[in-house]
Amino acid sequence: MRVISVDPGYDRMGVAVMELKGESEELVYSTCVETDKRQSLNERLEFLGNKFKQLLTLYKPNALGIETIFFNKNQKTAIGVAEARGILIYLAQTHGCLVYEFGPQEVKIAVTGYGKSDKSAVFDMIKRLIPSTPQKVLDDEYDAIAIGITCLAHYGRTK
Amino acid sequence: MRVISVDPGYDRMGVAVMELKGESEELVYSTCVETDKRQSLNERLEFLGNKFKQLLTLYKPNALGIETIFFNKNQKTAIGVAEARGILIYLAQTHGCLVYEFGPQEVKIAVTGYGKSDKSAVFDMIKRLIPSTPQKVLDDEYDAIAIGITCLAHYGRTK
């Protein structure tokens, strides 16, 4: 199974493409797509959607792994993230992907075995599990890789 | 200018296609798309997205009119509506539509001239403005027509 995993946002979107090679996870591609802050929210969402569509066409994943949304103090941000999420899920579905959603705690457990790990512990473990992980990338890209690891751990061996 | 207007939701989505004929608004098409409650949210969003895409292809509107989202007590509902909204806006943009957003008060002012009108006053005025409005439809369909009237009032004569 090949998974595309996303840390959704309209400001920055981390994306990873991963698959299982035998027993270990392999990182096929990862990036952090940034949008232009001078553009309107709708223009930024269009840009992200188009980028994501290109990746779906290029990498032909079987599944999307995406983080569930949780509400923070800023409702306006949450709405923008939910709108981005809707677009990504819709595009993945129309490209034949199954959609799997994970909460932040599930991701931490899948990567480190402990649901309250801090970010640095998660990132360290990612680098150990996948030595080809690029160094010095934005958090969003690591987050996407963590979601990919989670998705492969849950569903990679059953497909 | 031909406008497609939407009252977004994942449960029911009101849609109207309208245009100006001389000085008066003409209703080309309207419907209320309902989704299957037994399906998952993502399945329902995919269904709505595909329906909307068909309407964009069929009616070729120049603009999308859509209501802004506002938060109510139920955050889970708000997230689902925001996800639906993201999909509709993205699809309209990729079909060449300009996107115009209106708050509930703007819609009431455009239709009745008064920002605190109740639903029945808005619906009565819709039927007067557009005698071809179907009788006995779901509120979501009337809401979509009201958003279409607003969009044409604001932008119909400038395009």
C-alpha cells in the first residue's frame, strides 16, 4: 500500500508519500507546501488543492492519512483548516484513495509508543525509523511523515 | 452574469442557478441535495462534491455566491459545514468562477431591505421577486435562492 499523508493547513501543508518495503516504512517523497500570505484564503485553498492534485496524479497513492481536526482558541483558523481538510479529503477520494483519520495522540503512540511524547521525541523517532528523512525541514513535513507512519502501522499490512 | 449560489451543509445543500434578464432576476434551476445519513461524513462530502461538479459543468456559472460560516454551539457540525464549504469553493474556482461570500444579514438586506427579517419574510419576498420560485421546497433551497439574489444585486450589473 502506498499512502499519502497530510498535516493540513492553509498556511503550510506538510505532505509525505510512504510505503512499506518488507517490514519497514519507506519515504518516497515529502514536502511542505507554503501559500502566499498576501493572497485571500480562497486563493490559498485553490493553490493547495491544485498542488495536492498534482501529487495524487504523480504518486497514485491508495490511501490518504490525515489528522483529525481539533478546536483551539482561534475559530477562524479552525474554519480555514477545516476547509482545506475538506478539499484534500475530497480530492483523495476522487482519486480512488481510502481515507484514514488519526488524532494527535494516536500518531504519537504509533511513532513513539507513548501518547504524550513531545515534538522532539516524535521527530527523533522518525529519523531513527526512516533514516532517509530529510534533515532540517519544517515541523509540518515531519508531522506528515508521522501521520504516514501511523497510517502504514494501522493499515499497511492489511491491504 | 450567471450565478450559482449555495447554502452549504453536509446534510442538505441548497443550490440555485440564477441570472439577470434585463432588470429582473431569473431562476434557471434550483434544488436541495440531500445526503444519506447512514454514510460517513467523508462519503457524504464526496457525494455533494460530485453533485456540485455536475451542476458546474451543466450550467457553467461565472460566479459562486456562498454564505459565510458562523459558529454555533455545535463545533462538530461547524467543522463538517466548513469542510463542505472548502470543497464547493475549490470546485467553483477550478471551474472558473469568482467567489463571493455574504453574511446572513447581508442576504436579508439584499432580499427584503431589512437585516433582521425572519425566514418567512425572506421567503415571501423571494416569491414576489421571482414568481417562478417552486412552492413548498425545503428551506435550504430558498436560502440558496436568497444568496443568489444577493450575489446578483451586488455583482450582477458590473460584469
